[in-house]
Amino acid sequence: MAKPIEARQRAILQRLEKFSRFTDSSIPIPFTRVTIGVDAVIGLLPGIGDLAGLVLASYVLVEAHRAGAGTALKLRMVRNMGIDFLGGLLPVVGDAFDAVYKANTRNTRLLKHYLEEQLAVEPPRQPFPWMTLIGLSILFAAITVGLTLVF
């Protein structure tokens, strides 16, 4: 059973992953593999949109603080937020930069790595691939029988 701290931190990560997906990659561009998020759409509003994106991005920083992240990690997050904000202010290119840089996703990933190190979390065990084993056994048996009949 998960410890209360671990459960709380996993809940934080789940919230942040949903938030990051919403703000950075929730809208697919038709006929491409490219996705943008609400942050890029809001960023189309000159000045105000970029400021709103910065306010949204601060949510990840607040959650990192609640999770007990250190100053160095939070400064890296602030740097990402600043790059995203300043890049978004550039005329024309800034909107494309906003769509590509994805600061919220970067910051969520930073926090995830930090929390995994803190908890020394092992990845979940994968179930044994019984169907693959059975399928390969049948295939190899068929090949063996076929080769025996040929030779």
C-alpha cells in the first residue's frame, strides 16, 4: 500500500500532467502530429495572453512548492516560465515559440523526476507476457516439426 506522502505526490503529478496536457498539447493540428495547447491559443492575444499564460504556469510552481521541491528546482521552473513568457512576447514568431516550448510540460517533467528521486520509486512491474510465450512456443514447435518432416 502506498504511503500517505507517496499517494499525495502521485496525486500532484496526476493533476499536473492533466494540466500540462491541457495547457501545452490538448489541441491537435489537423493532418500533422503537432499539438498545441490552450496556452498557445491564449498567447495569440498580444501581451495580455502571454501574461495570462504566465499566471497559468505559476500553478505548476505552486504545486512544486507544496510537494517540497527545493529552491534550485523551483528556480529552473521559473527560468522555463520566463523563457516561455519572453519568447511569447516576440511578434509573429512568439506565438509559434509558445506552441513549441511547452514550459508547463517541461516543469511537470522536472517535478516528476525530483519526486521519483525523493521516493526512490521503482517502476511498476510489467505482467509476465504469457500469451507471447505460448505463441512463440507454438511457432517454434511448428518450425521444429516442419524441419523434422523435411529432413
